[in-house]
Amino acid sequence: MRSKRFEILDARPVNQDGYVSEWPEVGLIAMDGPNDPKPSIRIENGEIVELDGRQRADFDMLDTFIASYGINLERAVEANAIDSVRLAHMLCDINIPRHELIPLTTALTPAKAAEVVSKMSVLEMMAAVTKLRARKRPAMQGHVTSVTDNPVQLAADAAEAGIRGFAEEETTVGIVRYAPLNALAVLVGSQTGRPGILSQCAVEEATELQLGMRGLTSYAETVSVYGTEAVFMDGDDTPWSKAFLASCYASRGLKMRFTSGTGSEVQMGFAEGMSMLYLESRCQFITRAAGSQGTQNGSVSCVGVVGGVPQGVRAFLAENLIAMMLDLECASANDQSMSQSDLRRVARSLMQFVPGTDFICSGYSTVPNYDNMFGGGHWDAEDFDDWLILQRDMRVDGALSPVSEEDVIAIRRKATRAIQAVFKELGLPEITDAEVEAATYGHGSRDLPARNVVEDLVAADDLMKREITGLDVVQALIRSGFDDVAEAVFNLIKHRMAGDYLQTAAIFDGDFRIDSAVNNPNDYAGPMTGYQMSPERWDQIKTIRQAVSPESI
């Protein structure tokens, strides 16, 4: 006979998640693995000859790359000699500013960085994140996807995300050949919502680069790096090939960041008995060494693996902090679905939400969960009001803004009319008035008429063969009377030509003014310093549509 209490507990959402005990031998341990190397560094004649217990003759390709390009040698001996507990104190001490810490933290070794953050509680790490975030003002990236790759839906959702406050928007595909149409729809929709939003289409790297070079996207982040040589080689890649790819994007004025995250190595079976955090620390040093301005990390698509072991959620925050210690833009995950439990889901995100990161979510799902093609969203369109009210409850700027139903309907209609016109001008398959109406008022792909997929795919292939570029989109918008959207798309291309947003953590405001770690660095040094909400921003955050005004009573 079973206890009724335990029967009820077993039925709770939290018990639908998977959990596993630590198994260090295969890498199923989040932090402080017994097989992790002890920090060490030795430099001779300006060259690292020992790195974290390994001699140069025994370096694997990751050690070689990190030792050659990833460590600030001027301060390396000094920094690594500081006691790890002392360094942990310095990270969360408001009296030691960020600009004094970065020369030291960029001189650490991967094992030393992992050891330092392991000395900190999540509260202490949150305090460090508040200070070490690269850009002063936090922001948000959104996922804009459709399970049917419907370009009308994508344009509408991209526009709505724009007025809700998203600074970047990322799409991907269900069918690979849809990529050009998806990129086009999100480009037009995002610039309709708010000029200056950066967009990308996450597909295989050659296509992604081609879309960017043609001006259909403005940044990339799905350049993945890994913490062991075997996993790297499994993808037919090396740190040098990733660095070359990063330079390809930068040479065309495209902002890009690498992607990594705890758990990928154990998930792929080549963790070499090391902890997930130590291997992720290596990834972050590779990211810095390759010259990438930033990183998307926080376990990302491996979140279920890491979330199932003890202190896995702590490791998410720890890897975010290591990225900031290395002076990288940090898009701190909170994107792929982690838990069936709403309590656990919110707890996982609060550690980035409260201190703020460069992108609190590296993919808040702006669409219903069923439409999220990145494996389901940790936060979805159904959660907009929860997020907004959490901001209001805590007086925290979580980077989103309240909107009215009337404004959302209006912007969705404008975006769908704009993409309808662009399709017509570029000779793409017709977008009907019925589709425009459905996307204007609909919630997700289930509310839209089905499109002719074969016809769309032929058109997508033809669009690439005709070498359609962003300037063609600008001309199509002008011919259709959408001059303001055309100007926004043109400004994106113009700023690319100048390389204006290759700065660390760069985003645009609605007037295409750059906000980055270069011209707006985080200078937090205790209460009433660093990012402070303006009275106008606080008024915006607290004025939610559900609040009853005293005058109306």
C-alpha cells in the first residue's frame, strides 16, 4: 500500500523531469570533477610550456590553440598565483571595478577559471555577473520560428517581438531549403517592428554565411566549439577552422558569436572523465582565442543532461560568469525547455534575470511552444505576461516592454502586408489576404492556412540562384510603399559596410545608435551605479495592461 502523499508528489510536474546521480568517469558531473586537472602554468621565452598540468609535448589541439592565442601572458604568472578563494572574493567585491579584474581573469588558465567560480555560491556569482557583464544595459534575444516554416507567421511574430523589446531575433527551419524565405520574412518583420533589430537564420554554416553576405541576416551565433579534441574532430572541425569562419563573418561586417555549453561532450560520449564546467571553461578560452566577440552559453541544447545532475543549474551560471571573466558578450541561454516544473523553470532563469546579462535569454520563444524549432522554449509567447509582471514585481529591467493588444494587431498587420508585397515584387509565391488576416490575429501556425510547400521550396531555391540581396528587398519595399521599413533594412546594410557593430555586445537602438561594451561599458560599483533604469523606463515597465488605475475605480 502506497502513501497518498507520495502518490500526489509523484504526480507533480517536477517529477516528470529526469535526474541522474553523478558518474564522473563518463563526465556526468557538473563541477569539481575528481579527474579535472589542477591549475598550473609555466612560461619560457614568452611561450606557455605547461598548461593545467600538461607539458607542451603532450598538448592536444585545444591546449595548443589556447596557449597560443587565448591567455593574457603579461599577467598570467601573477594571476594564476593568486589564491582561488581570493580571486572569488575579488569577483564579487563592489570595491574592485571590472576594468581592474579583466586583465587578471583573461590571464587565468581554463582549470583556474573553473576552480575560482567553484568557490562561489550562486548568490556570489550573481553579484559578480552584475559587475562583469560587458555591456551596461541588459537585452534580450528571441526565437522566431514556425513548425511549418510559414513566412507570413514569421514576419508577424518578428514584428511583434520588435515592439515587445527584443534586440535580436533568431530563426531556424524545419525544412532546410526554406532557409532563404525564413531569413527574408524575419528580416522584413523585425524591421517593421523596430528599426535596428539584428536577425539571423541558424542553419548549416555555409548557408548561414551566404545568407549573411547577401544581407538577408545581420549576425550569426551557431558556430559551435567543444571542450575535448574527440568531439571537435567528430564534427570535422578544429579551433583554427572555427577561427577562420569567425573571420569570414567579421570581414563582411557581420556580428557573430560562438556557441558552446556544459554537457555537449558527455552527450556526445567524449568527456574524457572531466567535469562539464571544466570542459566548458576550455570552450570559452577557445572562443576568446579565436577572436569571437561573444558566446552563447548556459548549456543551451544540452540543458536536460546538465539539469539532471547535482548542482547543474549552478553550473549554468558558473559558465556564464566565466564567459564574462574573459570579456566576452554573454547570451546566457534560458532558451531550450529544461523542466516540466514552472517553479524550477523560473528558478533556473532568475540567476540571469536579476543581475542581468548581455542577453538574458539567448532565445526567448516569441511563438507558441509547439512552433519553437529549437527543441521547445524555456520561455514562450504564453509567458509574456509572467515575464513582464516579474519585472514589475522586482523593479528589474528584463529587457521586455508591455504592449497593448491594439498595437500588436496593428504591427502584425503591417508586417504581413510588407512581406506580402515583397513576395509579390520578387516574384515569390503569392501571400493571400486570407493569410495576412490569419497571421494578424493568430497565435501560431495552427491558426494559419497551409501553404504550398513544394512551390515555396522551388521559390527559395530560385531566390538563391537569382542572388537576391538585401538591396533587392529594399527596392521591393520602396516600390510597395513601405519606405520606413525599406530605410531600416538599408540602414542595417549600411552599418555592415562600415563594420559599425562588430564591437563586443553591440546592439542598435531604434535610431541605429550603437549600444555596446565599447561605448557603454558596464561600470557597476555598488548601489546606484552601473545600469539604472530611467524614470521613463520604470514607468513603462510598471504600466502593465492588467493594472487598474485609481481613476477608473
